[in-house]
Amino acid sequence: MVSLTTIGILPHPGKKAALELTQRTIKSLEERGAIVWLDEKAAELLDRMDLTTSVRLEDIDVLLVFGGDGTLLSAARRAVMYGIPILGVNAGHLGFLTELEANQLESALDALVRKEYSLEERMFIACKVVRNNCVVAEYRALNDVVITRGTFARIIQLATYVDDQPVVEYQADGIIIATPTGSTAYSLSAGGPIVVPQLDCLIITPICPHTLAARSVIVRHDSQVKVKVAANHRDMMLTIDGQVGFPLQSGDCIETSQANVKAKFVKLQGRDFFSILNNRFKSIHGRKEFDQ
């Protein structure tokens, strides 16, 4: 006897197209006999609060994410705690992380209900902020950990170490420590390399360094990257996937390494990374790629 499939849906609550797609998908899944879990914000907007209590998030088989890459990044940090596979459906602009376009979802639901799909793992990075020998903050990121100056044009000193060996001391506007998944995000804009997401490594890229000699560095996945920040001001920030922020102080040490968990992405039709890359390079100049 085949057990019932439980499918969660997490749409971007501010996108009309994502909410409309959610309504249609709930109906299609219920017709197929699947159990549906719905994110609480969307449940309130769609008047389906019953779907927030019918099953727990940690018990679902697949999490459908309707939106762009920003929505998917947020969902991935949430789902990775429970090892839940994610299927991203693009309800925004061109997305690197989404597997399907909205018009392809209906034909994919049968495969989801029958659990006929493969999984692709992506590395997460863990980071902690050490201040006066005490850990004051800890995070996990799928894309990147970024240290930046604030609103004023004041450079910061960034002493960078790999496995406690000094690499370089950047004078810059900031520094990005990215995963291969994040290599096509902020790191790319800062001049970092493009790395295929199936690899495991850490990418260190300075932001607007005040020297022509500063370049990106790629290190092994099992390395630990430490960045000690120094500045004569308090206008510095640590951001996680561009979505979570933590204010830094001069003397803080940010320690980053591979996390002990990995994101799991549902693969149905093998959307090719390089075709997505090519399409993005051809996209209209100034077009927003990631939802907010």
C-alpha cells in the first residue's frame, strides 16, 4: 500500500500570481488525494487556515515554493532544518533556483504525488559572530554571508584567514563568502567566479577593494574562513542571503564553514544550469532577477 503524499506550499504572500497559483494547486492536489500543508501567511490570505493545522511542516514530503529566488532562499533556510526537499516554481522573474515555470506545474503534480523525482543536494554554510571570545550570533546561508560597510563611504579592514592561515587583509567596502549556489548572485556582481552548484567549495570575494591586486579566492569545502573586521566607526553589517542582518562592531570575528546540513532540491526535468545562465545574460538590462 502506497502512503499518502504530503505536499506543502509556500508562496510569496505579496505576489498575486503566486497566490493564484497556490489556489489552483491546492485544488489539484486535493483532487489527487494528496495531503496539503499551507504556509500560515498564505492561509490567512486565502482563507484556508485549516491547511496550517492538518499536518506539521516537518512531516511534509515536498515543499512547493512559488515566487522567485528570494522566496526560495528564505524557504530553504526554513526547510533545511527538517531535511525537506524543495521544488521551486518561478512566479517572478528569471530564477536560478527555481525548477519549473508556473505553466509547467500542473503536469508535474502527478510525479510529485507518486514520488517519482530525483534530488539534488546543495551545500549550506554556517557562520557565527565572535565578539570578545563569545558567540553573539549564528546563522546558516544557502547563497552567501556578506560583511559590508553601512550607508557612509568608509572602508573597513578585513583580515581574512583560511584554516587560521592568513590569506590577505583587504581594505574594501566589504567581503562576500559564497557557496557555489550563491556564485551567480552578489558574488558575481562583485567580480567573483561562476561555479557550478553541484560542487562544494567556499568563494571569497572582496567588494570594491582599494587595490588592484585583490582577487577572489576559492577554497576547499571543509575549510574554515575567518574574517576579522576593524574600523574606526560602527557602521558595519553582516547579511545572510541578503535577507537577514546583524550589526557588527570593530574587532568582531566572523567564522564561516560548511554547515552539517544540505539543501535538497527536487529535480523533475533536469533544468540545465548553463541554459539558465545563458538566458540570464541575455535578459533585459536592469531587469530585477530576485524578488524582495
